[in-house]
Amino acid sequence: MLGRVANGIFWMYRYLERAENTARLLAAGHRMAMTRGADAAVEEWRSVLTTLGLLQSYEAHHHDFSSAHVCDFVLRGKDNPESVLAMIEAARFNARMCRSALTLEVWEAINEGWMAQRELLLRPVRITGLWQVLAAIRRESTLVRGATHDSMLRNESYCFARAGTFIERADNTARILDVKYYLLLPSLAYVGSALDTAQWENILRSLSGERAYRWLNAGRMDSRSIAEFLILDERFPRSLAFSYAAIRDTLTVLARLHGNEGPAHEIMRLAAQQLTGGSIDEIFDSGLHEFLLAFIVRNRDVANAIAEQYRFTA
Amino acid sequence: MSGHGEVQFDEMHGPDGSVRPAYRDYAAWMAEQDARWLHRKSQEAEGFFRRTGITFNVYGEDDAEERLIPFDMVPRIITSSEWRRLSRGIEQRVRALNAFMHDLYHRQEIIRSGRLPERLFRNNPAWLPEMVGFTPPGGVYTHIVGIDLVRTGPDEFLVLEDNARTPSGVSYMLENRETMMAMFPELFARVKVQPVSNYPRRLAKSLAACAPAGTPDMPVVAVLTPGIYNSAYFEHAFLADQMGAELVEGSDLRVVDGRVQMRTTRGYRPIDVLYRRVDDEFLDPLTFKPDSLLGVPGIMDVYRAGGITIANAPGTGIGDDKAIYSFMPEIVEFYTGEKPQLPNVQTWRCADPDSLKYVLEHLSELVVKEVHGSGGYGMLIGPAASKRELAEFRAKLTASPSNYIAQPTLALSTVPVFAKAGLAPRHVDLRPFVLVSPEGIEVTPGGLTRVALKKGSLVVNSSQGGGTKDSWVLDD
């Protein structure tokens, strides 16, 4: 397939994944902001914006951290080039560019989702209608992934779709974990307090993992096992380990289709080793923040190596 | 504007309101349907098109909005005997067009014989000196042709325009049929219609048959698009998808080792046949427009060395020229030795002083077109024009008469559209699509019917608010 089209598919799925994760983060943030005092709500929204890398540009345009303003900025802010709406537009733009590499089912899922969301995000989102909007965003992304899984040939297009999805997901999970842990828990002395538990629960909720975690841990809730769950548990589809298993599988299929491995495979092997080579205790001992920062950098290296090896650009 | 007093031919109903034979089965079906249900269906159609993304971009609009071409659900129906006659005439015309191209770029017998004035192609930007003495693979110049037909009576079909450059609209022919079959499956059980859905497969086969000599069994075909912002991008993607061919942009291509190659995830891979939807002048910055980013530097050298087939061949745009059009009856006769089976619309060449005089005297009754124009732009419809527009055109005509041709305002046939208050007649034209390869000429049964949606309007161009209909050729 064409390198340009591989690039388009890769980014289409990255944008969709990011839009979905952003919606999830807003949902969790909103819940936090509603159940806390005003100060805690401001902190919560600051952390959401930090996670999204939007704090600076938000502060350049707004002077308060009301739920309505933050959500509007993140979802559809005209002065926010990385709004959810912009991501959905970008995903559909890429889909149009790669139209002939997608099945009709995938195209219809993304095109209908785009039409629906453009409509929903035409006017400022009212806080009372926020759930509906966020659910619609998650649903679109889910529908596209489902259509992809069910209708696409297991060829290169499918591989780049998966690679984009899981590179983005790993990045998002690492960022959510990092921001929560680093910003909100400056001292491990907090661990075990009531606030702490609520924050950890919130992390799980941001990643749609609260039920799975509870089910696995019989109601126990501690930061170490949550971090372990989100980083190392290969059963949880939003964990780093799961994402990396998926990328490795994808690269293995690509190597089989092409008849050879390349630098991306080597970089991926090393990155996967660094991720799953140690226990959660070792990760905590050497610093979770440092671990996650290094992971995010390596994840970007993997993405770049894939782009280079498969000639995404001339 | 309406025709001037002449009786317009309606293809569905006779003057006494009776249903013509072509529409007999359809009308019977329709009479049994509930009107409200039909209205609902009509609205559904738009949703169908939006979901599948069948849109076109309108040039000159600020936000490059994606628009739908309005679809009307009353089909345009042609009987099989009418079609047989039409397709013979189309085939003859296309055969002549192709021979004409070859002659224009070789011995120019038609000029020497005095049948065609030399000035028509000298200084004509569509005629490419780079093509002189070169024969494209298989001798095919016009791989894909769209012939625009209009009808003025039961047996009167006329050619309005030849589209030998890069005719568009075939995706609408296909999607209109898909839409109709999805909405009214029972209708197709009742009325037997010749299928069009094999067009992409035939196109792929036809293009492959035109691959350069020595190409292995399965030639690599690619569709070259100017990109996502082009008005016909949907069609480019659609055809590539349906043919199983790559959809490439200029930035994907490069000349490597004397071949035009595309950047794939495995490195550069050669292309044998390029179905390009990019105009000649943008095709090769080394030969034509130096600042073009849409084409491939050096592709013309590869082409002339026999390393790739370009469809349609560069330089075929001269067949779209309206001054050349006015000579088509002579051209058909010159190359086929036969009388043209499909007549032209009567045409005054304003380059000719007597014709110019006539045109200036009758401007308010005529349609005046630029010889190099297309898509309904830069044209004057006399009966609909204001005094000021007429005066402006008069000045343009006087200043450069050879830039214009004029035609009578025809009483175009009508076909009903499904309007709020029921069926209402609207003017239509028809663009059948023709494939040419060394294996022969194929005319797809049907084509694209464009319909003027405003009452009385004669302008059917989608860029000017026209719509489309599914076009049926009955199977009997």
C-alpha cells in the first residue's frame, strides 16, 4: 500500500482514540468537579488540561476554570486547534484521504459519527447535556473500531489502524497516570487517605477500568495495585502492557507480510522489554514519574520508527 | 426561462397525458404506491448520499463546503431499441474522435484535405506539440469518453458536447443506481433494467488492455487525483476503490529507473497504467506548468519512451473544444467514411464573419459558449440574459469572435421530477460513458442524466444547481 495512505490510516485511528480518551477524561473530571468543593474542582480541571497539554492555551483564553468553560474549550473551542471536534474532523479528513483503503462499513461509521458530532457540537455544550455528548464521542470511536475489526482484511491497512490506535492509547494512559500521580500526590504520605482513594478511583474511571479493577481486586483499592493494573496487566485493554502486546503483534504481522523486520521491530522489542521487564515495586522504587516520562519518550520513538520504516513520508 | 413557444417533448407523457411505452411499467408501479411513502423515500435518499459521502466540493466557495448533488428518484428511461441506435452512433463518434487524435498528432490528413482549418489547433492550448509523432500504447487516445446528448423529440437525439479530456460523473451513474435499488428493490423485480454495476470492472479491464507493450499479465493500474480538495475527489476515490487500484497523488510518485513509481510501504513500485484525473497542464512540471505540484516531474519522458500508459492521453482535450465540435460531422465522415448517425446541434462559428453577424443580430435567442470553456461557466443563455449581460457579451464577441460559438436555444426534452405537489416536468440531458481499448469500444447502457431542478431552466450542470437521475435502459 502507499506510504501516504499508511500514514493517513495510522493518524485517523490516533485521532479517534485521542478524541475518545479526551471524552473519558472530561467525564471523569466532571464527576470529580461536581462532587468536590470549588477549589478541588479547579484543581481537577487544571489536571485534566495538563494531561491534555492544553493548560497554557486555555489560560491564554480563559480566566476561570468553570466546568462549562473547560468542557467547551476542550470539546469545541474555536481557539483550540486540538479540540475534540478538530480531532474528529481530522480523523474524517484522513478517512476521506484513505477512502479506498477502508471498507464501506468503516467509512460509514466514521462519516455518520462525524455528521452527528458536528451537529452536537454546533452550539456550546450545556453541562446538562454533557453526558450525551461524551457518550456519543465514545460511541463513534467504538463503532469505528468494531467496524474495523469486523470488516477489514487483515492486511497492512488493518495493521496501521491497530498500530495507530495502540500507540495513542499507550500514550494517553501513561499521561493520565502521570499527571494524576505527579500533580495530585506530591507526597506518598497521602497514600491511603480518603482523597487519595477518590483520586485513584478517578484515574480508573478516566480509563474505563474501575469495574474491571474492582472485580479483579475484590474491592481493595491501593495505588500500587492500581498502577500495576494500568501498567502491567495484559488483560486490561487500556493498560500499557496490553497496548504494547497489540503493537508487537501488529509489527509481527507486518514483518510476515513484508518478509522482513526492520528498525521499528528492534526499537519495539527494546521498548517492550523496558515496560514489562520489572515489577511494580521496582517501578515505584526508581520513581513512577520518571518511569512514565521515559515510557512516553520511547513510545514516540516507536511511532517514529514505524513511520520511517514504512515510508509514511517521502 | 422557457423554450420559445415550441412544444417540449416530455419523455414520460405524451401531449394528451398518456404514458409513453418506455415508462409504462414504471408508471403502473408508481400508481400503486402511497404518495406519502414516496415523499418519505425521497427524503431518505438524501440521507443515504450523505452517509456514504457522495459529495462534491464547489470551487470558489470559502469553506470548500461538501455539497450533495440533488438526486431525483424518478428514473430516466430509454427503451432498448432507442439505446441500440444511440450506442451505435456514440461508438461511431468515439471511433472517429480517436482516429482524429491520431491524425492531428501525425500526418494531419484532415488539414491537408482542407476539411478542417489549421488555425483550430495551432495556438490552441489543448493541442500539445509534445505529442507530435508519438503513438500511445495500443493506439488509444481517448480511453474514457463522455458524450453529452440532448433530446428534442421522439427520435431526435443530438450531441451537445464531447468530453474527451477527463469526463466525470460516472460515480453518480453507479451510486444513483445503487440508491434506487436500495430504496425500491421491488421495482427492479418488476421492470428489467440493463445493469451498470460492472462499469468499474470493465474500466479496469479496458485500462489494463492499454498497458505498454511488454507489460506482464497483471498491469499495475493507479488513479491519479489532484487530492481531497478537488471537486470530483469522491469519484476518484470511488473508482480506485471499485477497481482495486491505488489512488495516488503527485507527491506519491517519482520517476525511478526510467519508470513512474509510487511510494509504497515497501519502497517504490512501478505503475503501468495511470488513469489520471489531473489536467494536461499539471501533469509534468518539467514539460508543462513548472509550478505544478499535482503531477510527476519527468512523466512525459517516461511516457514517450513507452514506460507508462496515461489515460486519457495528453492532448486529447482538443476534442472538447467547441470549435472542433462544430466540425464533428465532417470529422466523423472523414475517418469512418460514413454519415454521422448522431447529429450535432446546429452551431454558428463566430470566427466566420457571416455567422458572427447572425449571432449578434439574434443574441437574445441563442446560447453562446466559449470554445475552451467547460462546466457551464462563461456561457450566455440569450433568452435568460439581462440587457446588461447581453451588452457585455456583445462586446466580448466583437472583440474576439473566434473564442465563441453559438447554438439555438433548444427545446430540450423533459422528464418528470418528484416535487412536493407531485410529478413536474424538468429539462434533462444524458452523458453516456464510453470505454476504448485495443479490444474495442464499449458503451455502458445508460449514463448520467442531469436534470435542471428549476422549472423551465435549461442549465443542468451540477456546479450550477442541477441534479441527477438514475438512467435506465430497459432490457427486453
